[in-house]
Amino acid sequence: MARLIYQGKTKDVFENTDGTYTLMLKDDATGKDGIFDPGENTVGLSIEGMGKTSLKLSRYYFEKITAAGIPNHYINSDIANATMDVLPAAIFGGGLEFICRRRAAGSFLKRYGSYAAFGTDLNYFVEATLKDDERQDPQITREALVLLGIMTVAEYDLCAELTKKITELIADDLEEKGLELYDIKFEFGKNGGDVMLIDEVSGGCMRVYRGDTFVSPLELGDAVLGQ
């Protein structure tokens, strides 16, 4: 019988008897004052159907990522129950997020708004943040990650390389559907010493626009999956 080991903001994690794990995706989304924002680190709203839509989109992109030969933790999914079975993975430190920015938006503008405007081309700029709610998920450099023993130079460089490669794959797919990816965040872990993509790849992890109009996570699922 699966054992609940972690309750997160947008998903719960269960450990299975065979050593795999099950992620149960919720209808909760990150944001502030009832407005969705993938850059926030608190639950700001609940969107009916978000869990299943996130799972459908994650399955869609994990299958593409697997086909591209990029290592990841995805095994299978159960849409009806909003669950995804995954391989075990050890996270880096207390958890890291790698963000790839194609255009300026969100927290990037909050920090660098004197030097960039909304939508400024950022050419697949990659940055890392610690998963630390108490400290508002602070940015961290490669040098600091190595100094603090969170990851090696080689591990950082590989994660940054995979971040760009996966972002390009998703951006190209969205472009075919008349959509533009502004930014997206990923998490990585290690299985047997090998670095791989973990967590989910859904509308809640990315900021997407159709022209000048923001596309919500549910709308994104419909647009990508043709529902």
C-alpha cells in the first residue's frame, strides 16, 4: 500500500512498495490574491480541473522529452485519479528550481525592471533558485551551489544544458500551436548517480502568451492537447 510521505502546495507524494513513487496533482495553483503566477511560492488559488489538466500536459511533454532521449523520472499516469508514477530521485539540497527565460516577465522584471521591459528577449537565460519558502526561494549562483556542497560544477552545467534543451523542445511545440513560451521552471534529481528531470511539466510551471494575451494553465491544456 502506498504511503504518504509529503504534502506539497500543488501535489502530494506517495511511496510505493516497489520503490517507485506516485505524485497526486491537486487543483491548487501558485499565485497571489487569487491570480495565478508560476513564480510565486505560495498557493494563491484553486482552479477546478487543474490537477487532471496538469497531469495530461505533463504526460504529453514527458513523452516528448523521453522520445528526445532526455533522462526523466516519468513511468506512467492515471488521468482519472490525477496521479503519475515516477522513479525515485534524490533532490539537490532541499530542492532546486532551474528557470529558463525567453522573455522578461515576473520576478525577473521585479529585480531588473530598470534594465528590461516586459517581453524583452532574454535568449534562453538560465538561473537557479533554492526551494525555500521561508526565504522566498532566493536565487543562487553556480559558485554558491558548489561552495555549499549542494551540487558539483558538472551537475550544474548538465542541469543548465538540459534546462535549455527541454525549453527549446517545449517552445517549438507551443509555437506550432500559435503560442509563445516566456519562461518555464524545472526540477532535477539523481537516480543511481544519473541526473534526470523530475516533478511535473505543466501549465503551472510556465508562463505562456498568445500574442499579448496571457494563457491560463487550463486554457493552455486545451490549446496544446486540442480539447
